[in-house]
Amino acid sequence: MLRVAVVGSGPSGVYTAQSLVEQTAVPDVRVHVLDRLPCPYGLVRYGVAPDHEKIKSLQNNLRTVLEHERVGFIGNVEVGAHGLTPERLLELYHAVVYCVGAARDRRLGVPGEDLPGSYSATDFVSWYSAHPDAAAGGFVLGARSAVVIGVGNVAVDVARILARGPEELHPTDVPQTALGALAASRVREVHMVGRRGPSQAKFTTKELRELGALPQARVEVDPSDLALDPAYADPAGLPAVNRRNVEVVRAWAEGTGWEPRERVIRVRFFLRPVEVLEQGGRAAGVRFERTVPDGTGGVRGTGAYEDIEAQLVLRAVGYRGVPLPGLPFDATRGTVPHAAGRVLRDGVPSAGEYVAGWIKRGPTGVIGTNRPCAKETATSLLADAPALARRAVADDPLATLRAWGHRPVEWPGWLSIEQAEAALGRTLGRGSVKIPDWSGLLSAAGQG
């Protein structure tokens, strides 16, 4: 029997487990999928926007894997500085695959970035997704205007949530406190701003179009922004996704006769943030420098500036991996050094240690990109299996974890959380509503 631990229960972790147990070359592989949280699914539960029901339904596919007879979900077990070390994990398992993602948001590096009212989009998403580590939600309190810095799918998500009415979010699993705060929100203007042009924006067309379909918001685009993009006039040479994005933005820019809506989303391009402005000790807006294409695919500053008023500033400019104590780390790339998924220590593959997902390749791609990434890592692990299986490990990893003081939440505990969230929703006249705090989750799982 080959015992494998997969650290992280998001798509990359679950796809890795699936690749290991569904292959036939090594028939007796047993996988424990470990997670710091008592809930599985990673960013599918805590990162996908609540109004994206189709994407959230991916949980059903992940669930099928986690219910496989040779896969076990082990939640509430931390790996890292305050939990299990890589060295200790190798006492329990023949191999460990780290699928820990990219947990830190990228910063702007501008003055005023840390003012009250200025946050990472990651923090905002965690709040409305009921992540138990999320800060208390004062995000929209008192704000009339919001600036979202970034033109990728995360930026689109947070702009869309800010522009939705409470009745649109009521059927979702948004926690009740966040729903109440968003219902009371006075935000009526949302500015989504990028430093480059529409032909280089990172959003996917489906998500972009959703902004134009919101029943209580209209989208406005400044035609003078678009005129700066060399590919805007003739996007025929662009990749298909970028070309479709340009077409959507063009339709917004050319739109006439807009009926009045309660909210407006202004999509801006060729503006680079240089300072978060302050008033009364809080964020009051963002100063941007106008940029122009530099002829090499980037942009350069022009020395002309524009201020946009906002009491809420959200940066959505990407993610970075963070070091896991005990594992090597490439600080420049924000990844663990590897060769086809095998962790490299001083350039040499480390027996029994592997990576998959964003910590392996960086925060790129969509959810489906994790499948081939996970398969590559699983293939490397299985090729190493004969040597790995010869090493002595604990007979019962779960019992050993308990003996070491951990309080694992197994699959039945997670099912109890699901039942508790469904019951909570019924009391509120809603569908299933997420439990947003550690004590509530652990109590529901039977660990209270």
C-alpha cells in the first residue's frame, strides 16, 4: 500500500487525488486530503463569487472524488509554521503533495495603500464568502464610491457584487451579516481601473459580459481611454478572448440612450495608481497617472494625473505564493522549485515531496488548468512509487495525528456542517447559508 497526503482540498488537490486513485499502474494507493479548514473545496467554496452558481456546482465533481473509497478528507489539520512540518508529514505518509495555492495578494506599493478603507480584493472576497479568517465586515460602511484596481476576473467579481441589489444576493449562500451590510450599502459608483488597454485585460469574456447584464446597474466606458489602445480600432489580430473583450467594451462605449439605473460601473483603462488619497485618516480616493502604450507591450507614464474619489479602494492585481516552513521556496517566482512536480532541494529531487497547482506553476490559468498540472505531478509520483513504498511510515496516520494533539474533522463532520448551513438558511427564509466563524464550523462538525 502506498500512502499519500495531499495538502489542500481545492481543485488542484482534489484533481491530484483523483489522478492517483483512478490510475491502474499502482493499484493500492490511499490518499488523505488534508486541509487547515474543516471544510473542503478551497477557492471553489471561498473564492468563487456567490452568484456564480454554475462554477460553484463544481463542488459536486470534487465531492465525488472525496467520497472515493480510497480517498479520505481530513480537515482542521494545519501544515506549516503552527502545525505539521514537512518532516513530520513524511513520518506518516510515503509521499506528500503540496497544493497550497498562492495565499497572499500582490500589493500596489503606493503611498496610502494601508489606510482604513483600502483593502485587498482577497479580503473582500473572503468576507462575502464567509471564510472563517475573514475580518469583520466594515468594507462598505459609509462608502458612496468604490475603486477596484485591476482588470481581471477577481476585479469583475467584486465590482459585480458591489453593484448587485440585496434581493439578487438573497438566494445565494452569502453569510447573513455580509448580506445585511451589502443591503445597507450606499455605494452607487464603482470604478474598475486598469493600467493597460482593453486588448490586454485579463478578464474572460463571459465574466465581463455579466457586468452589462446587471438589472440595477449600467456600464459606462470613456471612449478617449479606448482610443489609446493600438489594437482597439482593428482587433482582428488579437487572440480570440482578447478580441471578444474588445468587442464587449466597444459596445459599452458606443451605447446610447441608457435608461437610468440605481448604480453605475465605470470601466477605465490606461490609468496607473500612484497614491491612495487620505481625508480624515481614511481612504478618500486614488490618484492615477495617465499611461500610454510604450510600443513593446507595456505602458509608460505621461506625467498627467487624475483623481477618482472613493471611500472604498480594493486592489485586485494578482496573488503570490508564500513560503511554507520546511520547504524550499523561490521568492522571485513565488513558487516551490520543482521538476515535473518533484520538489527540488538544492537542485535535487527530494524523495517523497511534490507540488501541484499555483504553488507549483504560479497563479495562472483557470480552474480547469489544474487538471493537467495535477496529472503531471501524479505521474511523477507514481513513477517513484516502488522506491517510496519501501520506506516505513505510520500504520494509521489519523490515529497518530490525534495522538499528536490534532482534532481532525473527517468527511462525516463536513456533512454535518453542510446540514447545519442548510438549517441556518431555513431559519432565515433562504437557501443554504454559510457559517462564517471557526467556532460555528467546529461546533457543527462535532468538535465544539
